[in-house]
Amino acid sequence: PKRSREAAEGKTPGLRAGACRPGVRAAGSAAVRSVKTPTSPLSRRQWLLSSGATLAGLALSSRLLNFEAQAQQAAEPAASGPVRARLSLNENPFGPSPAALQAMTACLASGQACRYPFGEATELVALIAKKEGVTPEHIVLGAGSGELLEKVGLHFGLAGGEVIHATPGYVQLPRMLEAMGGRVVPVPVNARLEHDLDAMAAKVSGRNSVVYIANPNNPTGTVIEPGRLADFVREVSKRTCVFLDEAYLDIADRYAERTLVGLVNEERNLVVARTFSKIHGLAGLRIGYAVTSPKFAAVLRRYGGASLSFPGIVAATASLRDTGFIAAARGKIVAEREQFTALLRELGRPSAESQANFVFFQTGRPHAEVQAAMRREGVAIARTFPPLTDWARISVGTPEENALARAALRK
Ligand code: PLP
């Protein structure tokens, strides 16, 4: 849909800049619901909001679900033998905590899974709130953090808003926002393949925007120095919503210093997303969460979704309780990642400074050639990330998978 001038100028009641700031009325409010006839693109959006935005969003959402997996699948080269190491998706190949495994097995064995898991979700939210130092009202659960990214994209997109995001970067939120009629404003990463915060701040037009930052970034794996990012959030959130995606942050060094979830308590115009898909090793169970102001959390909950599974909830709860698990998992992932970076150094291939469970490196020839060559060796690497078409991303797998991939890279 085209954006109307009114929407572009942010004049629509309840849909303007700062919609995720506490105290500012958000999409879906009474003013929006009073619109009756869908005559212009904007009023069609309002009508969607009042009558079926949730359904429209969810229909699209189901197509975009497992977004990264879908994108990788679409980019797979034509069949060339079996995949022996799938290093195209960023997971924890060492699997979940034994406590999580036991909790989900017990859940299935005891027949609990035929029940709706309401009570367990309450307990999980309380645990998350305690861990993050916020109240349960600040937490929104999702079927993976991707669902929360999409809800925020849906919210700003329906309002004719815009997202300012790094490129190459993770585009689940921008894609949803654009599909809902919003505008995407890509900002190239800098020479070190890090977010260019100054350029991003300069793009904020002051209207209905969200600035999306994945820290660490995907596909580059780079992180932003915590003081610099905190200053950025404090400054930019005065003008517009900031979305910090901390999906990979547990894998980075100095986690406690790097997480900015505490800024939510300063009543910032901020959303921080976290997931159980990465370090917790629960990607297949689809569970994640957002931490934001209670006001915006309530807005996000109105978009529906969050149909979590019983095994997922009990596994996430057990994983959070297993306090030693994260450090152990991180150690194994980082040791394997370092073997990739050492090899790339030896081969003279530049790579980004990764703090995540993948490495982004310059191949020296077109990505498609490298992807196909690796695939012939049984190794699936990630799709290409324009505009860096001679760079490739490889995820950390099990030690056996990584050994196979290193041999293939050498070859
Ligand atoms: N954020 C980033 C930066 C990602 O790379 C991914 C997935 O790869 C996600 C969010 C979504 O993950 P999930 O929906 O499994 O939590």
C-alpha cells in the first residue's frame, strides 16, 4: 500500500512518532477504531487495525515464521549431494541444558502437553522479569523473538512508519514493516562492518520511526561498545523508538556490561528482544521475549500470537534456572568459533570481529561460487548478504561439522 501524506507526516491520531513511548496513544486505540469506511490507503490500514489487523498480521507472520530458515532454504544451491554439516543457521549445536531436556521430556511423558500452558507461562514471565530486573508487565513472550520483531514491524508498518536499520543486517522486522505499508531506511555498516550509529541517528526523521539494532549484528557478528550504544539509546529514544535485538548477546564477552535491558527502567522509548533460540539451544521450540515499557508491552500483546508450546515453556523455565549452563555453552561455542577465525587468518581471508556463533568473512570471489563449492563438500553455508556479495557467513556447528567445514574451506 502507498503511504498517504497524512501518515508520512505522522499526523494520524495515535500513530505518530514515539508510539512505543509510555503515555503516547498507540495503534489500535479508540481513535483508530472509530474509522468506518476504508477509502484511502491510510484508512484501509486503520480499518485493518480495527477489524482484522491481528489476523492479517498473523497470516503474514505464518509465512514469515522461521524467517531465517526460509531465507536460507530459498537460497540453497541446486541439489549436490547430502548436507553433512548445516552451518547456514545460527543455533547452539551443542543443544539445550540437560535440565531443559529433562523438563520437556517429563512434560511429554506425563501427558501435560494436552493441556494449555497458562500457569507455566506466568511462572516463566516472573523468572524472566527477575533475571532482567523489571516487572512481569514489562515482558511480552513470543514464539521466538522473531515474533516480537514482526509485531513491532506490524505496529509501525500499519501506521505508515519507517525503520532505520543496518545493512547487511537481520531484516525480519524491516520486511514485516514494509509489507504492512511502511518505509525501510537501510544504513550501510561502516568499514569495520559495525553499525554506523551516527549515520543511523542522522536518518531519524522525527516521525513514526523505529531504529533497529541487532547487537551483535547478524550476519557480521560485530558488537557496539556498550557506553557508546547506551549514549545512543539515551539520545535517540528521546525522538523515536529504539529496538535492541540481543539475540546473540549471551555469546559475546562482558555480557553484563553489554546488555542494555536496564535502560527500559529509565522509561526509555525502547524495546529489547531476547531469545531462547541461541545460547539456550531451544531454537526448535520457538520461544523468546521482549522487554519494554508496560504501556508498549500491552500494545504488543494486542496483536495476538504468542501461541507457545507447553514443552517450550517448561524447557525455557528450566534453562533459566540452570545458572551454570550459559557459561559452559558459551565456552564451547567460542572455542569452535576461534578455530574458524584462526583458519581464515591463516588463509589470508579478512573476517569481521565476531562476538556471536558465526563468522562473516571475505571469500575473494562471488559468494554463489563459494556456497556451491562448500555444498559439494557437504557443507551448507548461509545465503548471500547484499551488498557484500563476496562475503560469506558460516555458523558454528558441532566439532565434527566444523572440522568438515574447515577442511572444505582449505580446499
Ligand atoms: N534476531 C536476530 C539477529 C536473528 O539472527 C534471529 C534469528 O536468526 C532472530 C532475531 C530470531 O530468532 P528466533 O525467532 O528464533 O528467536
